[in-house]
Amino acid sequence: MTNPRRRRRSTVRTRLTVLYAGAFFLAGAALVVVMYFVLRAALDRQVTARVGIAEHLPTAESSSQQSAHEEQEALRAQFRQDRDDTLNTMLIASLAALGGVGVIAGGFGWLLAGRALHPLQHVTATARRVADRSLHERIALDGPDDEIKDLADTFDAMLERLDRSFDSQRRFVANASHELRTPLTLNRALIEVALDNPQANESLRQLGATLLAVNQRHERLIDGLLTLASSEQGITDPTPVDLADVARHITTESQADAHTASVEIRTDLQAAPVTGDPVLLERLVQNLLDNAIRYNLPEHGEITVSTGTVDDTAHLTVDNTGPPIPPYEVPSLFAPFRRLATTERHADSTLASTSRGAGLGLSIVRSVANAHGGDVHATPRDDGGLTVNVRLPAAPEASMSNTQWQDE
């Protein structure tokens, strides 16, 4: 069985400290071993010299040769015992000193590693701020022209290219928003003028109504593409938003379409404060509700919209009845221009043809959720329909202003 607790992450500073301390201990141990054998050799020479001197000392005439030999052996053993005691004392003192100095060296290694890695920490902190905010900030690392400064300069150059690229994309989206909508708006105005002509016959009016429907669908397609492009650029100016307020507003506006499609919308809205773009979050909720209305039962359909906060995560869940959806088809629902071929679109038969989407609804939902640092998951219901759950990082409740904590 795997340990449910996450393993403690090993930092570069810790590994460098271990390497410093390990190298010091190895060098110190090698030095102790060398000094031990050198001192042992020196003591052996001293023992040999003392034993030789003792052997040439004169002995008393009354002493027997056996007694003199025993005294020399005892003296030789005493010299060897002194040598061994000296070596053991030296070894114990050296190992104790090595341990103490090794701990001190490890502390100095920790401090030196932190000082050496401080520029990298600066690079990491800047990269996190850039990822969370914008690409306009640069590292601009000062210091010696070494590998770390090369890394920081390379990262700054990459940020500069990304910043120019994203600015170019923003300008393109802004220009495309105007250039693409203008001709469609003009076409709609011309068609409406032609339909207002009293001399227009029935066939012309039918053609005009069809052209208006096609024109409106193109407008929805362009609007969806622009929203998708905008959400993929990230959030440049996040503001406090309560998903409960957004869901309450969108469900109120969608009641008419839901009533036309014979769908009942129920809500369970608890406070779900987040930080993001209110327009994109409104589009996220709108797309989820539009999708739930279109793909529902022909009669007595139901939609449940709920919001809330669990720990540090705000969630929005849209649960709708509808035809059964194969589980293997669910991941493809979030691909652009992807629709289920086997799914009956109830809204197309009961609502106007202009309500037909472009297949971008859930793609925009996923893109907006990712832009806010969250995710989205869809699960098919056992009795048909779909449950879509959006999870976003929750904002501190204190940052919310004028938040309604009770559901209407």
C-alpha cells in the first residue's frame, strides 16, 4: 500500500548541504585514518627504541636471568599498552572533533548554499508573479556574470517575446471583434430594412427571416470564438466575484428560454467568492445553462444549479436531465465544434433556429475555468443527462463586497 502522506520534497539547498557535509566528513575521515597510521608508526618506533634501551640496562647480580627477562617483557607490554591507549585517545578525540566540526560545517554549508541559491529564489519568485499576474515584469538580476545570471537573462528574453506575442494577440482580438461584427451588423440592418418594406411578399419575408437566423448564428459563432480567444489569454485585471450572484443573475435571465423548452430550473446558491473576470464568468454560467436547456428532455426537463465553497475551492454545478450520454463521449464534449451526433437537441425543435449553438459552449467553459486557475469535469447521469462541475480557487470572503449570503 502506498503512503497517503506526500513525501517531503528535497530542495536543492538541502542536497547541496548534504553534499558539502558528506564531502567534509569523507575528507575528515580520510585525514583521521592517515594520522592514525602515521602516529601508530611513530609510536611503534618509540616502543622499539625504549625496549632496546631497557634490554641494555644493567641488572643486579643477584637477579636471575629469568627475572630479568620477565621484567623486560612486562616493560615491553607496558610500552605497548601506553601506545594503544594513546592511539585510542587520539582516535576518539579525532572522531568527536570531526563530528562537531562536521555539524558546524553543515550549518555553514546550509548558509552558503542559501546565499548561492538566493538569485535562483529571486528568479522563481518573479516567475510565479508573472504566471499569476502579467508578463510585463522582468527579473533584471544584478550580480556577477555567471550561469545564474545567464539563466535570468534568458528568462527575461523569453518573457519579452511572450509579452510581445500576447500583446499582438490582444490587439488582434480587439480588431477582429470590430472588423468581424461590423459587416454582420450591417447585414442584419439591411435585412431588417427589407423586411419592413410593405411591398415585400411572403417568399421574400421567409427568405429574410432565414437570412436573419443565419446572420445571428454567425454572430454567435464569432462571439464564441472571440470569447474563447480572450479567455485563453488569461485574466489581466481580476476582481472579486461571487459565483452565487452570477448564477442567480443568469438563471433569472434564462427562465424564459427554459419555460419555452419545458424545462424547470432549480437553484441552491451558497456563497462562492472567487477572483476573476466577471464577464467571462457570466459567459461560463450562460454557456452551461444554454447547454443544459438545449440537451434536455422533450417534456418536464429539470436543471439544478448549485454553488458553494469547500475548503479553498469554490464550485459551480449544473445538473440537467436529458438523453443518456455514453461515458466515453464525455471528454470530447469539451473540444471546439464538437457535438454528440446521437444526442437529441430538444431546443432546436421548440425554440427558434437562432438558438442553435456553434459547438463552442463547453470549450469556452473549460477555457474560462483554466484561465481562472480552475478546472471543469462532466459526468453522465445514470438516468440520462449530464452533471458539469466547475471548480475555481476561492477568494477570501473578506474581499467580497455586497455579497448575498442567503439564496433567494
